[in-house]
Amino acid sequence: LLSLLQKWALLALSACSSLCCLSCLLGLLVAIGLTLGNQGRVLLAPCSITSTALTPVSRECPFDPTRVYVS
């Protein structure tokens, strides 16, 4: 009885994991599609120097693909 219960639990967990993986993959594909669709302009849109929303926090762009992080 315990072995049968473990098999059903494993099946349920693997099905749940598969659904989560598929939803993440779908989200990633949508994000890539939107980025390619607008040629990445939206990612760098808040990086203008005249943006007053970022002035109190930082003058740096919040998304800088050229930035190298050092740990």
C-alpha cells in the first residue's frame, strides 16, 4: 500500500513540475517574442538622462546589458 501511494505521489509531483516548466517556457517565449517584436526599445526606454523618475535613485540605467558585475 505504501509503495502504491509513493508511486501516485511521484506521478502527481512530476505532473505538477511539468506544468510549471511549461508555463515558465511559455512566459519566456512571450518575453523573447515581445523583445524581438519591438527590437529591444522598451528595455532601454527609461535610460534617458532627462528621466526625473530615476534621478533620486541613480543616474545609471536600471538595465545595462554591458555592465559587468564583480562579486
